[in-house]
Amino acid sequence: MNKTITYSVLITILALLLVNFFHYEKPLNLSQYELKQEFAIKHTASVDHSKFDILQQNFKTPQDVTEACLTCHNQRHEEIMHSSHWNWDRVDYVEGKGISKLGKKNVLNNFCIGASTNEQACAKCHIGFGMSHNTFDFNNARNVDCMVCHDKSEEYIKGTSMAGYPDRNVNLNRVAQNVGRPDKINCGACHFYSGGGNNVKHGDLEEALLACDRNVDVHMAANGINMDCVDCHSADKHQIKGKLYSVSSTNVNRLRCEECHTNKPHLDDVLNRHFSKVSCQTCHIPIYAKENSTKMAWHWSEAGKLDESGNPYHEEDSLGNHTYLSIKGEFEWAKNVEPEYMWFNGNAQHYALGDTVTSVPVQVNKLLGSAEDVHSKIYPVKVHRGDQIYDPNTKMLIQPKVYAEAKGDSAYWKDFDWKLAAEAGMKGVGLPFSGEFEFIETEMYWPINHMVSPADQALSCEDCHVRENGRLAALNDFYLPGRDKNDWIDLLGNILLWGSLAGVFIHGLARLINGFKRKELESK
Amino acid sequence: MKQVYIYKKFERFWHWSQAALILFLALTGFEIHGSFSLLGFEKAVLFHRIASYMLLALIAFSIFWHFTTGEWKQYIPTISKLKDQIQYYTVGIFKNAPHPTIKSANKKLNPLQAMTYLGFKLLMAPVMILTGLLYLYYKTFDVNDIIVVSDIPLEWIAWAHTLGAWLLMAFIIVHVYMTTTGHSVTTNIKAMITGWELLEDEDENSTEKNEGDNQKEEKQ
């Protein structure tokens, strides 16, 4: 009787333990919940600009609007004029280059190549008015464009090839009275459309973010927490937090996920430990370009083909993306792209105008980092590949002049003559051109930071910890459990294992046979 | 021949739970190693870690048990009859020769066993535990905090741990096979399950007292 009771008690305890062990209810991640509550409260304007007398006037020029702004915000122009959005360069200490100024003024990319000598068109994305040449006065506060970032009327747009001036149809009075904290479209007007169209450059920043669901971006989703760019990219004294590595080179003033999410965001300690080597983005942005295609390759070498009547033409793919443009060359596009992965420590080395090419493909913005470096983490990266014009004698990438209003001004997009475009472009930036040119392969790197997926779509362990074809298959400068093994140890192990099995099998067989023999002998 | 109570309750519990844990650790461990896919990497890691803590606790208890009961003395290596024992396994066993050593509660292990298990306890287990702990706590902290064991490359730790796992597998195969070399094929396994083993009579004086104790203990 006693035994029965003891056993039933023991079995009950065991059953309870097993139920506890195997039952798993996902606990609430409190810090995540708190963040959602915090950002659920949306910003409301503290003043109504339409009630200010000074904004009631009939503005003739956009500069008049800026002057009106500065009557109250009378120091803000100073902040702007110290920003990289205004200066198009940034003073940094760069390893190997010393103190240097880097920015759109002097780095090249492998999309439209460079802004220099094409300012009239490229300055559409400059926060100033009248940057038509490299003679723009960066000290004139009147030319600061407040409206492009602060317009809330959604009416303000910059004119095409108007050196940064607004489109002639913009009603400056209405815009001036409807200013405030920047919305997604204020940032997106430039950052979504850079490179000549939606999502061309970034891959993870595009107009779909203006109204997307959580599957596209958990932060900006209209049916989610609906955050604005500036919720994270805060802009104390107009110095906007965050770095874009097409033009940035140092590990300062970066914007990191952990500023909100802390460096231990998971409830699982093993996941949290990945933090020291794996960026959040790596697992949480499994794919980018989720809604619209992004440009993956751009071959300038194919540019210049004209149709029968001698006119430039274009070709499109089934999604409406340009695959060929006479003025620009051949493109490759992709949607729902798996990123490539690289070690990155927040520092980058740029090809700046006048640098000598030392390796092919030219890495126009090489991301620095390695597994050995304690400051490096694995990041997802969009790699944009292409070819572009190059001087084999000076070993320099060429800044071509592509834009002009009319033919006969050496611009490639009008005259389709590379030699003239190279000559004019290099002259404009004060660099030599030998008269010869060819096309050289280039790569450009875009760390992926946006389009964060819902947690259940994040990468799982097996996406990397797998013997073959994992996401990190190409990153083989470190030991990754599940992927890597020492072939010698495994060979030795297999010999040991199978050798032991064979040994005991033979030994056992020999015993059996001897046993039978003995029995036979005994029976005889 | 008579039935002798040779393996005590804790000893049997320790042996079988250790066996189960080691087999489970091998299953999950080789999945982590990438040898096959069964539970999924995440669960394999989680269960491997849980099982490793359980094994550590068990080992702590068993060390305590060995020292408090004096059972540790069973593992003192001896070379007397070691040669005979090897000769028995390689030659004598086929000729139905008698066991060169006689098993008793005081002398559970033959010289070859004592040597092997001592190696297991002093070399194999510590290597697995040490590399396992280094693996468990590898780079626990972020670069901004203190870094633990950042100077030992993970691959060294992993290699040593894997090599140990292979050795353990080979040990298990041979160990299980050797259990069939008792009086009958299942004598040894039965003994490890029930505690009682059919043994040859030994020198009366040395066993009687002990046996009496054991029987008493069992009744309690």
C-alpha cells in the first residue's frame, strides 16, 4: 500500500516536471512593449506657423522664405551651414589619408558617378538654392532651403535641373505657413529617389515605406507603430544622427538599434550573445527591396547605342524597370534580395577624385572590418556592381560631365561622346585626362538598415549554422559552429568510431565461432 | 557461484543517468557539429546546454559520493595482472579460459578497467568539461564590457571538444561490447541494473563481512 502511494506521488511529480519542461509559453518582452508605448504617442506641433504675421506675405523667391524663417529661428542657419547635408562634405580623420574632407563633392559612386560638373541637375538633392556650379557660396545663409525638409503641405518639390530651386508651380506662401517636424516624405524626397528613380540606390529605402505594412518594415508600417525617419534619426542642432556609407567614412555619430533596443534585446541569452559579433540587421532584415526592385548592376560601358534614326532609346523589364537607357547604359534589377554579408566596423575607405586605382574591381567605398577586429560585426550589405569610365594612363576613375541643357556642351547625355564628356568633367574638377579611356569594373557597398521584418521572419539558426549554402557561406575567416569542422579531426573520429565498431564486431564474431567449435568438440 | 550485491543504488543511478546524458549530449552535440539535422540547431543547442548543466551536477554528486564512500579507491591503477587481463581479452576469451581476476564488491574493476576508467575520469571528462565550459561561456560579454576567453580561438575549443566527443563515442562502443564478456552475455548489464551479480566464490574471509553489510543495506 505504502509503495503504491510512494510510486503514485513520484509519478505525479515526474509528470508535473515534464509538463513544466516541455510546456513553453512565450513570455512578454517588456522592454519591447515599453518602446511601443513610448512611440505610440505621436509628436504634435507646439506652434501653428500659419498664424505668424511674417509668414502672411506674398513670397517672391524661396530665399525670402528663408529670411522669414531666420527672423525667429535666428541661429538655425548656422547649424545647417555646419551640416553635411549643406556642405556635401565632412571633415574626418581617415586612416591612411589623415584629416580629409569627404562627401558628394569629391567621392564617386557607381551609379551616376559623381555630382561635380553636373551640379545643375544633381543639386536637386542639395538643401540649398542655386548650386549650379562648383562656385556655390556655402556661406550665404539666404540660400539655405528650410522648406525641403520642413514642408508639411506635401506641395513643395524641387525643380528638375534647377540647381536646387523649387519647382515653379510651388505655392511658397502655403508651404511657408505649413512647416514643422519632417515627415517620411521630406527625407524620402531625396533618399528614396537617389540615383535617378525610386529605390535605385539603397534597396531598403523607397516610397513603399510611406504606406507599408509590418511585413515590409515594422518601424514605419502604417498598421504598426508608424514611426517617422526623425524618430530615430534625431537631429539635435541639425546634426542628423546616422551615417550613410556612400559618403561617410568614420565610426562616429552612427545610429544604432541598441539606442532604443539596448544591447540585450532578446529574452534568450544565447541570442543576446550574438550581439558582439552580429549586427541586429543581419538577422532581422532577411531580405530587402521587398516592394519595388532595386538596381543591382549598372554597366556604363553599354551606353550610347542609338536607334535607327539616331535617337537615344530605352528598354524595360516586365516590372517597368529600365533595363537599358542610351544615356546611362545597361541595368540589372532585383526584388526581394538576400543581402550579402560583410564584417564592418563603421569605417570605410572611399575612392576620392584623383586617387589612383590599385585593384579591380574598384571598391568605391570599401567597408572596413574583419573577424579578428573586436569592433567589427557582420552586416547585411547590398553590393552594387558595374563598370564605369576610367583613364588607363593616369589610373584614375573619370568624372564625366553628363548633364547639360543642350547639345554642344560636351555633356554625354546630349552628345554621346565619352571623350568630350571625360575631358570636360576632369577639367571641371581640376584633374588630368590623358585622352584615352576604357571601362573598369566597380563595386559599391550599401549596408542595409531599414525594412526590418517582424520577429517571426527573422533569420533562424540554420540560416547560418549549416554545413553548406548558409547565409554566411562566403564569410569564412572565422569558425562558425554547425558550418565549420576540422577535416582531420573528423577523419580521425570516423576512423576511431568505425574502427571500434569493426573491432568489437570481429572480436564478437570470433568468440561466437570459437564457442560453436567448442560445443561441437564437446558433443563429439 | 553466488549472488553478490555489487552496485549500490546511487552508483546505478549515477551510471545510467550519466550514460543517458552522454548519449543525449552526443546526439545534440553532433547535430550542432553539423553531422545531421534532427531537432533543429536552436533546440539542439538549447538541449545540449541544459543536458550539460545536468551532467555537471551529476558529476559533482558522483565525486562527492566517491570520496565519502571511499569508492574512489576502486580506480587506483595497478599493473599486477594487467598483462593477464589483456591476454585474456585478446587470447584467453576465445579458448574459454577463466577470468584472470575475480570480481567482488571490494574489487569491482579489473586492472584494465581501473586504468581505463581512471583515464576517463582524469583526462577525458576534464577535457570535455573544460572545453565545454569555455564553449558555453565563450565571449559572454560585449566588447564594451569585460571579455571572457577572447584570446582562445573558438575553433581550438570546438576542435578539442569534437575530438573528445569522437573518443567518447569509441569508448561507448567498446564499453558496451565489453559488458558481454561476463559469465553470460547479459550478466554485467543485469548487475548494473539490479545491483546483484552472479560471481565466483572468493576467499571467504574477505567477502563475508562485506556481503553481509550489503545485504543489510538492501533490506533497508
